[in-house]
Amino acid sequence: MQIQVTDSIDTVPAADWNRLNPDGNPFLRHEFLAALEHHGCVGETFGWLAHHLLAFDDEHRLVGAVPLYFKTNSYGEFVFDWAWADASERAGIPWYPKAVVAIPYTPATGRRLLVDPQLVGHEAVRQALIEAAGELVREQGLSSLHWLFPDTADTASLEDAGFLLRLGCQYHWTQPGYRDFDDFLDSFSAHKRKKLRRERRRVVEAGIEHRIVHGHEAGDADWRTMHHFYQSTFDKKWGTATLNLPFFRELGATMGEQVVLVFAECDGRPVAGALCFRSPTALYGRHWGCEADYHSLHFETCYYQGIDYCIREGLTLFEPGAQGEHKVSRGFLPTPTWSAHWVAEPRLRDAIADFLSREQRAMRDYIHTLHEEHLPYKAGRLPPQPSHVRPID
């Protein structure tokens, strides 16, 4: 087996890379990562420098890969390490550049060790990729290596390899097989069910209708409108919109069947939109924007339309994005998320390990409290816990 490093995913044929992603995760597709590179959404401007790891067998057949980037900032990661960076700099230890294994700007759980599932010796390739990532970081003199939002199996492998684990929390929706949205609401307590129905009714009373378009069906006007909504959210929050219109257009052309655009329209005019992605089993909410403030429109466009879509399409998981404790009362389960960290400087590593131990205890208590006291479901009607992430005790 040979390990190589590439600064462009285009050096790998799309079919070879996608063979390592049998679950159809949209963010791990060659087309998604390539579009980021083609249109400058990653690179020097935004501090995401591709150094993808590739594992080849003796016949030069791709058998494993890791989407790895050198970072000159912590923007777009959603596992916040600014306090660590500050402490490191104050100690005279440069924190940047560092390395991350992640999907840029995407806090969605998934595999980070991509290995041919038909390969004999599957675990050996996983271990070789972990070791190769560590060797690359040490050779380049980087401060640290971070694996962001790995799935259950990858989290276990990284812990076995000695990485420090960090526990976070998102809010994910699962279903046991609801017939329709009303069937989903029947699992709620009466008070919570009434509140949610009132929110949906207010959107209808405002004269707003929703239209769902898949990426390969969207016209250029649809893409311009969605990008406008995406850009407007960052403008309002003084953020940096790193995804440009050509990136959106390329996704529509190359993987449009996995892109879901949700438009809210009033008198035929778009007033809000949400951009989602899907796999054969899951929906992922990513970006949203609006023209005006309508009561409950965010909840309807970003959450209830997505739940409706999942029920119709038979999808069992909906990840609506990071943060948002208000999602719990609307049927989303507090769900652990993980990241794994290696830090070169021993003193700093020890301090971070101590912090993570204390933070993890607090996060476990927080998740348990939400489950025990704040879920809207009736007794005996709790949906299945998400299985794609490592559970907590």
C-alpha cells in the first residue's frame, strides 16, 4: 500500500473517489469537494489548503482516502477552538497552521476515513491513513490535527489511536416510519402539538406557499435567488459568505439529484429559501435566508418542510444544521457529536485534555437533561435514537 498527498481532488477520477462513499453522503462526493476547489471556496483566500490523503494498493487502485486541509484560521469548522488558539499563542506556540480532516463549512456527521468497503484488510487501510495523517502533520511542523464530526466507527478508531475526544451536541430528527406529518404530530403531547400547528397555520395565513425544487430541476433564476438568500444571511450577521454562485451552479449540474431547494413564496415572489442536501437515507439542512420577517417562517421553511420531505421520501434522518436548542421542542433529539484532536506541544495537550474531560462531563449532563425534561413526545412515542454517531453513556 502506498500513501500519496494531493492538493487537488481532480487528480483522482470521480468514480474512484465515489466508490469509497457507498452511503451516498453528498458532502463526501467527489463532485461536492471538487466544486469547492474549482470556484475558490477553499484555498488560500479562505485558509483551507487541500492536502488530501490517497491510499493505493499494489495495482495502483485507490482503496482509501481522507479529505484533509491545512488551515490558517478556524473559520468554517463548527468545532470552536479559538480559546485553544489564544492560549497557545500566549504561550508562544503558534496555533496556525494546523490540519483538519473535515468537510469545509459543513457540520454534518459522516465518515472521514474513506475505505473501499469491499476491500479485504479494511481496518489496515484505516490505520494506515490515520498514521499517514499524523506523519504529514509532524513533517510539516503543524501545531495540531483535528478530525471533525466523524461517525461512530471513525470515532472509535481515532480514540484507539490516542486522539483526545471532544463531545458536542446537535439536534437531529429520526422517524420510525410516520405515515404523514399529522402522524408525526400525534406522537407529541397535546400542548406541544397545538403550538406547532399554530406555527404552521401562521405561515399559511400570511399567504406564503412553499415550493421544493431539486438541483437538477432548478433554473438559473432559482440558483440566483437561493444564492441571494444565502448571501443575505451572512451580510446580516457580519459573516463571510464563502460559497459563490458558480459553486451553486456546478452542484446543480453535477449532483443536482442530491440538492434540495426549498422556496417560500408570497404572491408568487420568493421571500425566503433553504438549501438542503440529501443521501438515500438522510436530509441535511445547510443554509437559509429571508427577505422579510414573517412569524414562524424560519421554522416552517427550515424544519417542517424538511420533516415533511423526509416522511414523503422515506428518509430516516434529518440533520438541520448546527446549534439551535429551540429545535428540541419541535421534535429534534439532542444528539452527541464528536471530534478528535492531537496536539504536538505536550504541555498544551495536557491542558486541553483536562479541559475536554471537564467539558465532556458538563455536555453529558446537558444532553441527559434535555432528554429527560424537554422532549415534546408522549410516553412510549419517542422516535429511535440516531445511530450514525457514537452514543454517550
